[in-house]
Amino acid sequence: MYFKKKTFWPIVLLFFFCFGCTEDLVPEQTQSVIQVSTIDALLQGVFDGETTLTTLAGMGDFGIGTFNSLDGEMIFQNGIFYQIKADGKIYQPTGNTKTPFATVTYFDPEITAPVSAFTYPSLKAAIDSLQASTNLFYAIQVHGNFRSIKTRSVPAQQKPYPTLVEVTAHQPIFEAQSVSGTLSGFYCPPFVAGINVPGYHLHFLSDDENFGGHVLEFELEDGRLQLDQIPKFQLYLPEEGSFLDTNLSGDLSGDLNDVEG
């Protein structure tokens, strides 16, 4: 279509005027759970990704995951990344460190409740009772005093990578008594099977930053539960690397149960 010069500029000015008028009417962005890659890819040994921690930090201030080569467990808490390696020590990785799998959000809890004398199963039951729906996502944080807690980490792997089940069959397990710290993680709905971990997935970091890992079991004396209901989910898939050639059509729920247990 041809516009005469004398009519083009009024049309352009009208566009910018309307854009400015409606800018304030755009609804606020809904909080999202943001995920890099899929749990089934990780189960099959896709242990390298291209997403840096600096990139993740632009998507949230809270989350969990792992690192390239499966080099330990990730905790993202108050905008700070922590890496619990297979030696049981806590490190703070650099921003250019990459992850093959992570889940993050901006933590903005709507529910806060005191908790006491809880184990992992009873904490799950308590959170279940507070959920508006099992079909939504929830970011979870519990700070408290623990009578005991058992965690695990995973050692960095060498190529050709094994499956995650093979790695966790020889995982180092850590135990602590009378420790204060924070459980962090997510509840994901059942329909995310193959994409994330359906149900609960929690990591732990002690207040003194000397103990942590993927949570296996615990006895909580007392603490505070915070729960953040999140209705939106965004998935970012790798566009290169072994992810592209990995067969993700099978049912790996049995492998996931072995890994999470």
C-alpha cells in the first residue's frame, strides 16, 4: 500500500499516542515457575546445558537444580546460588557456571504458618491441606530447627555420561543432628510427569552454610512454613547438544522414583 507523505506522519503520531495512552492498561505480569530442560532428559544423562547462572538470576531469586556434568546440588536462595558438591562442602559458583536442569521463580509467599514436630511425610500432608488445588505449582520454604536431617549430593561425571539412576546408586549421603536451616523447593502438579518431578522436591541449606543437599528425610522440631502459589509455568528447552538427540518418548517414572527415593 502507498501512503502519501502528508498522510503518513499523522498515522505514525496516532500510533505512538495510542501506545502511550494504553501502556498503563497492560496487566501486571503473572508470577511464573521457570524451568530449564526436563527431568527426563536429566534422567537419561543430558548433564550439560547452555544456561548460565547469570541468566537464571534474571528469572528469579529462588530455586533448585544442578550444574553441568551433574556437579552437585543447586540451591538458589535470596538471590544467591549455592552448590553442594559430593564432598559435602558448600560453594558459591560464579555467574558463568552453567546448568542442565533448574527450576526458579521470584519467591513471594501468600501463606505463612508455624510448623513443629514434622517429618517429611507429615510436612507434605500439611502443605497438601493448605493448597487451593493440586493442579497448581507451589514454591516452598521452611526455616527451622531440625532434630535430624539426611541429604544427598551427586559427584561430577565424565563423558560418556551414565544415566541418573546409575549415578545415584552410588551417591554420597550426609546426615546432621541439631541443625538450623532452610528447606527450599517446589510442589509440581501430577501432569508435569516427564518434565519436572511430580509432587515434592526439596533441597536444604544450613544457616551456617556448612551442610546441605537434596533432602531425603528429616525430623523438624519447630519452624516456619512459607508457601507461594504460582499459576504459570514456562519451559526453556536446549537448542543444541545431546538434548536434541535424546529419546524422550518413554515412561521414566520408575527411574525417577528410584532417584528421588
